[in-house]
Amino acid sequence: MNKARIAVLVSGGGTNLQALIDAQASGLLHSGEIVLVVSNKEGAYALERAARAGIETLVLTRKACGGQEAFEQALAAELTKRQIDLIILAGFMSILSEGFTSRFENRIINVHPALIPSFCGKGFYGLKVHEAALAYGVKVTGATVHFVNEVPDGGRIILQKAVDILPGDTPETLQRRVMEQAEWILLPQAAEQVSAEICKEKENNT
Ligand code: GAR
């Protein structure tokens, strides 16, 4: 079978990338293959995780490229060159413009650490999402994997899972629970689901 060629975009520690790498090793992710990891931050630990798994890595920063538009153009060129079928945002802390997302319609997925449409959109990323959930006082939060379009965190939802907030939670303890109970499970599942759909489309087109 012709597997979907996957690029994972990261900015930080890369625990979600690790979940994808582990899913590939265990066979849970079998319709797609991670062939590239791109970081928009120099020295991101995710790059080490990728290198350890023998995956090609690339660092592309907005600053080095000379602005967001040039960054997106360079990124699109690298992805096209490698015939990437699926782009996975796994802790990628930069909003992509419509110019970019429309080029890869239904080909970009993102994991968000809340139950969209709560605590999402511009300014809601990383620990800030959990701080906002605790400040609001919700008793249940979770994670969402969704397609990426021009609206930040606004694309079609693929998978969602709820996680309880417990008395005494801090943003850090909540972040960890949401990762363990939701993100690291959902993201590989969604990656496999979308990869399988892409494979089917590819077969139909040949
Ligand atoms: C994860 O919780 C991810 O959902 C979140 O950042 C963390 C990255 O951790 N992403 C966003 O907030 C994007 N809006 P990781 O680098 O260990 O995967």
C-alpha cells in the first residue's frame, strides 16, 4: 500500500510527536508514515525525538525567512518537494494564514488541549488554555483534533475526548492529565483515520 506521507510541525517539547512516533512503531499508525518534522523554534526538544526515531528534521523560523509570508512560502516549498500528503500540527505555536491553509485544504490537522469551541482561538495555546479553563471554573475539559482552516481552531472536528478537572488542579497538573488521557490517544487515532482516507483517495486516483 502507498502510505500517506506525513509531516509533523512542532515548536516545543514534542510529547504529541512522540505519541505519533510510538503509534507508528506499534502499528497503530499504519496508513501513514512520518517522513519529516519541521520546527519553527531552534533547539526544540521535539527535534531530538525526531532524530532519535530516524526522521528527517528541518528548522524554519519566521525571523530567518524574513517574515510570516516568506516563512509560509518556504514551508510550502519544503512540503511540496517531499510530496507531503498530511500535515500534523503537534504543539505548533504559530497561526498559519489563509494563503497557506487553503493550499492544503483537508490536509492539515491540529491537536488543541480543550473541548472546542471552549478555550480556543487566537491567544489560547499551551498552558494558557488550562489557565483559562481553571479560571472559568469548568469541571470538564479535554482535547480536540480538528482540520485546520483559516479560522484559528475553527476547522471541522475529527475527534474529541473529555477529561475531568479535579480539586486542587494547577495548569500544569491539568495539562499533563489532558495529554495523558486525551491528546496522546486522540492524535495518533486521528492521524491513522485521515491517513487511511488519503490512501483511499490516492488509490481511486490511480
Ligand atoms: C499540547 O498540549 C498541545 O495540545 C498544545 O501545546 C502542547 C504541546 O505539547 N497545542 C496548542 O495549544 C496549539 N494551539 P507537546 O510539544 O509536548 O506536544
